[in-house]
Amino acid sequence: MKPHFHLVPRNAELPYLCRQHTLPNLGTVWHYHPELELHYIIRGEGVRFVGDNISSFNAGELLLLGENLPHMWQCDRKYFLGNSDITAEAIVVQFLAEFMGRDFMLKREAASLLSLFERAKFGFVVHGKTKKKVVDLMRKSVAVEGLDRLLLIMNIIHILAGSNELTQISMGWTTHHINSEEAYRINEVYHYILARYREDITLQEIASVAHLSITSFCRYFKMMTKKTFKDFLIEVRINHAKRMLIEDQHYTTEAVCFECGFSNRSNFFRHFKHIVGCTPIQYKQQYKLIGQHQENHSPDFCIVT
């Protein structure tokens, strides 16, 4: 699907932005922008979409997203029910690749930064000690301004450039600029899938949302997402299943199967193992063991969901 261009609301005189926000949810529009972005989830959970990747997210996750890499965080249903006691919270740092000046980026000392920015076009999950250091600096950057903020951002980038605790998210993505009408159409399709993934969505049904014939829609969707509609829908369902399995240990795999839109247990197990690499039961057991390890040992040790 093609993303919607987003104009980052920063001061036109400053090529960077730091903010901490609390909102009912984290939005519903798949978008991109020329700024690189560090995004730390303080509170919230759901499914995130980065480039051609669909994965679960929860509190404590830190991502580095490169310039023009499409992304969106789709919070769970409870964040859209109007309950003021349930909110999402995040710290966001955004900056242009040349925010320190074009001449500076041409210096030999900046080579590692250019390499980081190029690799970040696929997106990274930041882990371990690197995550702890970067999050501490992000929190400080929100509270200061001017030179102090600039120095903190430079320090963050320096830490990331020298880290090996970065896991690539997307396998590859090319951003295509589109008009507002096209952006509206693909987001309508996208929202329809997310709202009804538990149901049996037919090709005729989803094609009508895009105002296309079935043949045209299949070709269009594959071109935009690098996935068939069926594969995309299965990935959405599996990632919601992962969330259910780790949020409530009392859910049976059969209950999760039907709640996420699968018609039978064997089909659910087959797709889950293909995408996740283990069965739902194994995934649930792994998370339980890791949760016990977190309580007894390191607070930064976690399963990648």
C-alpha cells in the first residue's frame, strides 16, 4: 500500500524536533516523512507497520526509522473506545539527515553517521544497553532546548552509529510519492482490513472498498505492499494472535485462533509457525519463561514480538 506524506510540525528554523506526547492512541494513518525518527513507546501496545514488515509492539520498544520509511502504530481496540483512563504515550525525536549541516556530513569523521542513516532506511529495533542509553538521552532532550538539545541528539546518533544492538525491521522499501486521492484510497483499504480482520473478508468486498475490479485490486495491492491480500491479512491476524497469547496466559490457543479470524486450529498453527518460527503453544511457553527471567534477573531481557 502507498503511504501518506506527513509534514512533521517542527520549527522551520530547526531541522530537528523532540517531544513527549500522551494521546488516546498513536494514530491510524500509514505515513512517511523526510526526517529520520526515534520512537520510544512508554505506554501502548498493538501492531506496527514499518515498510513491508508487520509486527507486534508494546511498551519499552525503541525504533530508529530512516528517512521516507513508511510506518504506523495501530493500537489495540481498547485505545479507541473513548476511555480517558486508557492512553498511549511516546517520546519522539525527529531530525533531517543533514541537521548538522551539509559541510559537516562531508567530513571524514561523519562517515559512520552516513552509514547509519543509509542502513536506517530499513528501520531498526534498538536493544540492550544501547536502548537504555538512548532512551535516557531522549528523556533529557525533551526537557531542554537550544544547544543542550542539539548536543543530546548528536550524542544519541553517535551511540547508535557505534552500536551492534540494532535489528533490521524491513526487508526493503521504495517510497513512491502519491497524490491525496490515492493516499485516501489506500488508507481506506488499510483501515477496513484492520477493523475487520477477524471476519472473512472476500476479494470482492475489499476490491469494492478500493473501487477496483478484483483483478485490478490484486495487481494493485501486490505492487504496493509486495504481498498478496491473503498473505497480508494472515500476517495481521498472526500478529494480533501474538498479542493475545502474551497479554493473557489464560487464553487457549483455540480461543485465540477463532478470535483472530482463523476458521480452524490446524490452519492457524500452520500459518503461525510459518511466520513466527514456532507453534502458538511454544511461543506462549517461551514468553512465560522470559517473563519469569525478567522478574528474577535483567529487566531489559525480552522476547522479540
